[in-house]
Amino acid sequence: MIKKVESYPLYDDGNHKVFWLGVEEAEDEKGILTNQYLIIDNDEAALIEPGGYFVFERVLRNVSSKIPPTKIKYLIYSHQDPDVVAGMNLWFEYAPLAKIVISKLWIRFISHLAILSGPRTIGIPDEGMEITVGNSKIKALPAHYLHSPGNFVFYDMKAKILLSSDIGAAAFPEGEWYLFVEDFDRHAEFMEAFHKRYMSSSKALRAWVRMVRNLDINMIAPQHGAIFEGENVKKFLDWLYNLEVGIDVYEHLFKV
Ligand SMILES: [Fe+2]
Ligand SMILES: [Fe+2]
């Protein structure tokens, strides 16, 4: 069983802060572990990958210890999976001024979560967009087919942190957990099966890596698993570039 860990600061220059928002005992018994992130710039905040019902209380507690949830300007979702969006109704209540930001592909689907959210949703166009939080900019960059067909990653231009959605996800073996990758080769073993099956296309993966290599990155922080920093950022991108995934691996299943 993993231990309870409260939030951890990934960046703090006084005006601009990025936090990883903790993990609790027994969350690994309720499905794959998830990471949530909070960006605060001056008096505004954005919550990235808010998460599902089981983590809501923990995430709310850790957000509230940094900033009143009423200061959340955006709830930002990389894609439509339950581990990302299932707590949306709750956040709608606790962050009454926040707008939902998600790929425009998913706007008409999230209303099935019983959210009457028309004026409170912003659909990200396929090519991405810039999101302003306080005096800072977050770039929503395309990550389509990795794995969702309408998928984005979020680059915090001030902190130089790339919040990478399911790209870089790892499923830890039972009882194991760490926040930062240390032994890359061992960590890759926890990522490989996830990427092969959940990512759709090697072509998309390589296009994404080529785009990301143009950014100045201090950390890559995924929605599951551990954070890459320093030389592990490059190791991770090189590993991804050479990985075969999705239909390129599983085409043989299509037979009758
Ligand atoms: Fe996902
Ligand atoms: Fe996920």
C-alpha cells in the first residue's frame, strides 16, 4: 500500500507556482493512480486533469491549502477519460467561476455528465491554443491519438513544465510508488505495456516527439506515474520516438 503524500511544489518563483497535488493510501486499490496539477499565477489558478470521484476530496483539500477554489479560472482536461473528467460536476460546484477547457471534440459528450455547461465550456481547436492564467501563458499543444483522438498536453511557459496527459503514464507494480523517475530503464518497464496498448499510432507519437523537442523543458509530468526531469526528459523522448504502439502493434487482432 502506498503512503499518503500531500502536495509537492514543482516550481515556485514567488508569483508563479506549480504543484503536484498528492496521493493517498489505497488509491491504487480504486484503479490506476492519477496525478493532478495546480498552476497559480498571482491571484489566478488553473487545475489541470482534475480527476475522478475517488480523488476529489484529496485534490480539493490540497488545492484549498494553496488558494481558495473560487480563484480557479480554468479546469483543464487533456481528454475525456473517466480518470480525468469524472469529478467535473463536483468541481463545477466548488469552483463556481471556473471554465472547463477540453478538446472541442468532447464538448458535446461531457454534457452527458449532466452538466448544463454551455457558457462555461471552452472547446480547444485541433491546432491548440494559449490559455492565460494571471500574467502567465499555458500552451495547449496537440497530442491527438495519444491516446484520445482529441487530446492535448499543456506547456507552462514560465515554469517550463510539460503536463503530458497519458503520454509518459506508468502503472506501478503493487506496493511501489515514487514521484520522480530516477532509474529510467527500470521505469520504462512500467510504461511500456501502457503505451503499446493505449496509444493509437506510432506516427502520431513520433510527430508529437518532434514537436516537443522544440520546447525548452525542465520537467515532463504525466497524468499517471512519475515525473521526468533533467537528463530523464531526453531519455524519455528518445524512448518514445523508438516505440511502436497501437495499430502498428495490434493489427494482427483484426481477423475473423
Ligand atoms: Fe486516458
Ligand atoms: Fe489517464
